[in-house]
Amino acid sequence: MKYILRRNRESKRYKGIIAEPEIRDFFLGKIWSREHAPFSKEKLDCYISRSFFKIKPAISIKPSSPSLFGKRYFCNRCHNDNQREFVEFDCARCGKACVYCRHCINMGRMSCCTELLVWNGPSGIFPKRHVFDWNGSFTVLQQQAAEELRESIGRKRNHLLHAVCGAGKTEILFPAVFHCLRKGWRICIATPRTDVVLELFPRFQKAFPNTIMHAYYGDAPEQKGLAQLVIATTHQLYRFEKAFDVVIVDEADAFPYTYDRSLQKAVWKARKEGAPVAFVTATPTSELLTKVKKERWGCSFIPRRYHGHPLPVPRFEPLWFYDRQIDKGKLPKKLMHWTKRRLGREEPFFIFFPAIPLMEKAIPLFQEIHPDICGVHAKDSERKEKVMKLRNGEIPGLLTTTILERGVTIKNVQVAVVGAESKIFTSGALIQISGRAGRHADFPNGDIVFFHHGISVEMDAARNEILRLNKEGFRT
Amino acid sequence: MNRREIDHCLLCNAPLTIRMDWKRLFVNRFPQAICQECEGKFERYRHEGNEEVDSLYYYNEAMQDYLHRYKFMRDVLLAKVFAGEIHRHLKNRKELIVPIPMHPEKWKERTFSHVDELLRQARIPFVHVLEKTTTEAQAGKSREERMKTPQLFVLREDAQVEGKDLLLVDDIYTTGTTIRHATQVLMEGGAKSVKAFTLIRAKGGQEAIKASPLMF
């Protein structure tokens, strides 16, 4: 629908339109390609001609400083400037040599002749009345961290919340988020993992039942309304620009965030100018820690879990030539006993594998013990359902790759890592994996076994860090 | 990318380990573009007797991914992946190479012609003699629907095919409708013989290949 105001004023006809709420809600804070927009072409043209949008080319070309090397390309969506990821080709649409960005091609190709739309119309007003429906209680440490976080955000200062796995990080965010919502600010909680988005979204929905919030991830369904609280994967932040008054990055050390510079840039470009960014993690990278020191960020540290029990410490078990045994179709004895024991005690369990092919070979072997055991990996479309089933006790245990190393909370879960010496299991990953166990107050202990073919430095580092945190948390 | 060497696998982004040798140093016309692991996932086409249509690979999961990224996500660079193979296969053919054309509108929409680009990267000279008349795609149609489609092509006005041996080139062979239509037009135009080559061949029973929507 179009609202057209017509007024005759001294033979000058004024013709303007009032932006439809749907179109504003969709585009506010976003940077979106014109061809992928879910509105009709005519409608967009109409808005563009009335300068409701600013138009940017998707790839901009800058002359490089020593002009010897020709041009430098820059992707305006993912802010990638790695020249190796730009591809030149003869484009039939613009009829000349064109360039596209391979970095964000999974979200639809951006080339020189693609146009990005940035909303230039009136901004929305966010409600300041919100319901906060949560009646848990904080430990002293949690309370302190929550207040520090809120203070940092109030002072527009960046913040690091360093808390062990199972310290109740999500809950600590609640007061700060509520504080921002009541100020009418727009907030984003970003995380590198889709699983974490899926885990956080219902929890926030429950805590803030009257707030409009959207979840954005790979195949997220279309959501209506203007979201004040956005929970998104860091990849999805490519599509936002100067949108948020506060950005909170949860699990800030997870792959691929630490690995991919442009994701880090995406976080900074998604916030409004001068808006604070808060990082939440159990295993901060040294890079992040130096930044905290150098730039004087706020920092909170929680070495204890919310239930006050120490972190369960992993134990090492040698499992020599596990890969060869699994290749031969034989389950290593120790692993079999461990699994049977969990089944006997009816405890849910995770078994982590370093690679998908190894895991897939192991699935039928485990299914001989119990037919309901199944495996999940990054490309599994039923990942959500399988984790849900484990939580409801419909299946006894899951085999998984590192995809479930974080953000998943299951009561009384027991953990085994097969091939803990593999390169993929860094100390950070192992700490996260260990953090799956003993999260519930009724079951503060859980078994964590690192089955290995030789102890690696990373394994030692992970165990020492857990022991250090326990010492720190129980220093009196 | 065009002047620089490819140093990461175009499909899985793993770093490529390329051993340098004399041949590489001097005649590196088709540098390796994908890693061994990705290459192993493609299934080579086995020749089943004397056939009119020749192919290089079967349509399997890896190929589906490839085609999706190349054709529908429009990652033009992926034309390099099979350049060497196509070159080796077609360089000694005596026939005139005729790619299956795209409708101009479709061509604009996709911004490039996928068959032309494959041949260009493989450095195989080609001539367009056909013109596509419809914009609808064969992908996504059932076998029955494909069989019933009216003629898809017309001969270009300036085309000279009389008495010539021709080799049609397309990306994928599913039911053969496209190739059959093109062959018919060319034979009517007076061609001496028409053979065909496709990069991919759907296995028997593998029918409707789904047209993947643009993911973003």
C-alpha cells in the first residue's frame, strides 16, 4: 500500500510518501542488496526515487596507494579487502569487466553492478516498556559481573566478561540487556555458532516475553516486525551497518570468529558509532586480553560456576591406535566399556570425534551397543532435533564433532573425547568440551575422559587451566 | 586472481601443496585449482560402448555442489576447476565446437554463460550457431514435461553449418532433450554430423535435477 499525500500549494504540487512500516522494519540498520530484497521492484524504485535509500555499489574500487599495483577492491557488505578473494570477469549485465567478492558469496554474489541499499528514511522508535520475566537469583560473583557489565555499557565502554563454562553467562547478560531495552536501545547478541543462537533465542524469549526479537542464522525463517533485540550469527552481521546501540559477542573465541578477520570487522561495523561492544567467553584469546589491557576496557572475571562447585577435571586415558581399530570395524575396548557404563547408569553422553569420516565409521559400531545412538556434524540438517532428543532422553547419547563443543547445556551429561591429541582440539576447544559436564546444580560432577594416542601440549594446557581456575575460584 | 596463481583449493579453501617441476615452470597453462581430496569426490564417467554423447563426470553429490556454486551462486572462477580436463579431452577434436547457448535475458540475469566460460577457461575455440528461443529452464521439469517441450533452438542467421562436422557442448546431460533439440536443428540446417560432449552425465534413473534457488 502506498500513502500519497497530495497538496496544492500555489500551483506547486507536493508529492511525498510516508514509508510503510514493513519496509522500514525490514531495512532499518541493514545493508541489503537490491536484487535480493523481498519487495517488488516497482515499490523499491518508488522509495529510491524519493531518497528513502542510500545506494552503494557492492564492490568499490580504490586506487591503491602505490599505483603500480593497479586498483584495490573492497566489498561493502563483508568489508573484505583481501585482493585474492576478488575475481574479475566479463559481466553480461553491466557489459564490461566486473568484479565479485568470493568471501561472502554464500550469501548471494556481490559484484560491481550489484547495488546495496541502506535505509535513509525515518528511523523507528523502540518501545521503552518491557517485561523482564526471570526469577532466578545470582551468586555474589554473578551479581558483581552483571553490574560491572551494565556500568560499562552505560559508560559506552567496551567490556570483557570472562567466566568459566557453566558460570551462568547468559543470565548475567539479562540485567544489562533489560537496562538497554528500557532505554529504547537496539541490541544485538552475536555469536559465531548457529547452535548458540538456537540455544539463546528461546531463553531470551522467555525472559523478555513482550520484546520483539529476531534470530538470524543461515536458513532462518522470515520474521516480521522491527526487532529491538537481535540474536544472530556473526556471519549475519555482514548484512547490518550502524544498526545497534550495543553489541554483545557471546562465545567470542569460537571458530571461525577468531580465524576470520572480516567477521571481527563485521561486529564493529554493525554497531553505531561509539557504541560499546561486550565480549563474553570462557577462554579469551591472548589478543583479546591485550586489547582489554591496552584500551582499558571494563573486565569481569568469574572463576566459579553458579552452583559453587569446582569444575570437573578431565582425566587422560590412552587409547592406542584408535583410528586403526575403528577402521577395522572394531570398537576399542576402553571406549566400549565407558559407553556401556553410561548406558547402564542411564546417563546421557557426548563422544567427540576429531573428524567427520572417523565418526561416520564409528556410528554403526556404537549402534551395535545401542541402536538409538546417533551422530551429528556441521552439515547435518537434523542437528537441532537430535540435540533436542538427547535432552528429552529419547536417545542415550550422541557422537559429535567439535560443532557441539559449546553453547549446549544438557543435564548430567558425561563427556568423552576420542583422539584428544588431534590438532583440531586446541586447549580452548578442550576447555569448552570439558565445560559441558557438571553444569546442573543437582549433578555438579561429570566424567570427562580424553582418550588419546599420546598426550599433547594442548591437552596439558587445558587441564592446567581448569585446575588454575578451580584454585582461583576457591581461594579463600 | 587472473594474474596470480591459485594457492588455495577453490572448493574447500584448503591450502594447495604444489610440487614444482620443470613442466610446471614452463607450461603451466592449467594450474591445479582444487585439492586432491576434492578431486577424489568427483566420479569419472565410464564409457559405455559407442555413444553419440561423451561426458567427463557423473552427477554425484560433489558435482551437485559444484554446479550449484558455479551456476546458481554464480562463482565464475569455478570454471577453472575442470579447465585442464576439458582441454585435454577436446584439444584434438576435429569438429567445430558449438556450445549450447543461453537466452539473452537469462544470460543477463546470470551475468555469464556457464558453457562458454568453461570452454574459454579450457582454451577451446568455439562458434555460436544456435539461438535459444525460450527462457524456461529444463532443470526442475519431470521427464514427461521435458519430452513434450517444443523446439528450444533456432539456427542463427549468419550460421554456416552446411556439410560440417559439429560437436555440441553442454554442462550436463540428463534426459537428452536439449541435445536432441539442438541436433535436430543443426541436421536440418545441413550439418554433416553432430556429436555431443557434456561435462556431467546424470546416472540412469537420476531424473529431475532440482533447480536450486538462490541462497543468501
